[in-house]
Amino acid sequence: MAYIDYYKVLGVDKNASADDIKKAYRKLARKHHPDLNPNDKDAQKRFQEINEANEVLSDPDKRAKYDKYGENWKQGEAYEKAQQAQQQQQWHTDNQQGGGQTFYTSGNFSDEDFSDFFHSMFGSGFSQSRRGSGSRKFKGGDYQAELQLSLRDAMQTHQQMLTVDGKNIRITIPAGIGNEQKIKLGGYGQPGINGGPNGDLYITIYVLDDAQFKRHGDDIYTNASVDLYTAVLGGEVTVNTLNGQVKIKIKPGMQPDSKVRLKDKGFPKYKQEGQFGDLYVTLKVSIPTSLSGQERELFTELAKINKQ
């Protein structure tokens, strides 16, 4: 696999802060998101690289290993553990030969536990005298990933495809999931060592802002335009909701920025089937900007009547 400079992928310096990395990732992820670039294979490939780079650089432990080992950062941890086990075994052997107290260590690795790749990359620093010693199982490292959803996507249970470490993972997103909420997938992290369990995958969900609707918890807020005549005389106005349009009644003499609450027309409550928040509509009075001659005369007459 060709070496990928994750810092270059995100367009940040190697000394970039965690906030700089997060800002760069979100900006690039929005730009190259598959939903915004349908049928664009280059954009999809770029999006995968961006996610992979963020997965490593947003995690302090992974970033430290990447800075130290580069493209071999995943194997670096195993190598460090092997070196520690080798040093402990050598200490044990030296004490036996010197007639000192014998120390038995746990977590020793044998040569069979490591691939030829390690020997070729790090040298033959694995003592043959350790063959046959006990080996300790280690859980694999965890993965961190991010997934962006539109507000409308987040309001319904659906499946999403996520690419992590070059693998496509299909996950189910429950309706009503919150912004920055995490989903844990057990066993989808790095492979374990010596037959140990795999690590886990933690997915942080980011729900993007919507141009028309604002979400606060399970409630939704929006605006609706009311013409001057309906505001004065009363009537009906059509309001957009997340599930289509509804009509609401306007009482005569409605004041600007009046609020109407539509019960159970808000966001679905997370893992509470059939439960919803409310929709709050702020009514904005639309003042006519161009009047016909007859309308101007009528308004002028009304103004005179109002002054009497």
C-alpha cells in the first residue's frame, strides 16, 4: 500500500492543533461528500482518504504512533510490546544465569506470534530462546470515525455505508439521533494480538444544520410568512413541517412574531417509537411593497378612519 501523508490530505501542518484538524476535516468532508458529488469516483476516493486521515489524526494515541512510525503506525504498537517482552525475558535469563532471584513474567511473545514482515522491518531482534514460552492476548485498538447526516436523514431510521480502514461497514442509524452522539460497534476495531479480541469502532454522528428548520433537542423551530390581510382579518396559512405541509388558523389581529405550537410535529425521540417533539412556528407578517392605486386609496381611507 502506498504511503499516504495524512497531514497533506487534510491540508494541515504537522503541528496543527486538534481543533485545526477537526475544522479542516469538516470543511473537506462537506465539499467531497458523496451526496453532493453523485457518480464522481474521484470525489468518493477523496472522501475516503479524508475520513481515513481524520480517523488517525483526531485520535491522540493514533496520531502519536503515526508521527513515530509513519505508514507502519498500526504495527508499531505490536513491535513495542514485543520489545518489552523480549527485554523482560532477557532480564529473567540473566537472573537465572547469575544465581539471582527468578522472576516469571506474563505477556511474553514468541517468534511465532509475529509475521515475517516485522522481522524484515525491525530486524531479527526476537530471541529464539523465548520459543515455547507463554503468550498473552491483547485486545486490538479502537477506531474513531465520524459520519455527517442531514436533519431529514437523522429523523428516520435508515442504513448508511461507512468506510473504515479500507473496509465498507453498513450501519443502522436510529431515528432521532442527536448531534455529536456516539454509536459503538463492538469488534469492528483493530485486530487483536495473539488471538485477542478485536477493538471497537466508535462513530460520532454530526447532524448538519438545515436552512429552514432549527433543532433544539426533540423540538423543531421554523418561520412562516403571513400576509398583512390575513394577519388583520384572520384566516388560514400553510406551514411546512418535516413531514409535509399543514394548515393552521390565524386569529384576527395577529401580532408580528407570534408563535404557534404544533404538538407532535417535531423531531422523533431517540429510540422511543411513536414519540415526537413539538414544532414551534414563528409567524412573520409580510408587508406589501407595491400597492395598486385602489389599494393605496383604501389604505389611505383606513388611516383617516384610524385617526378619528
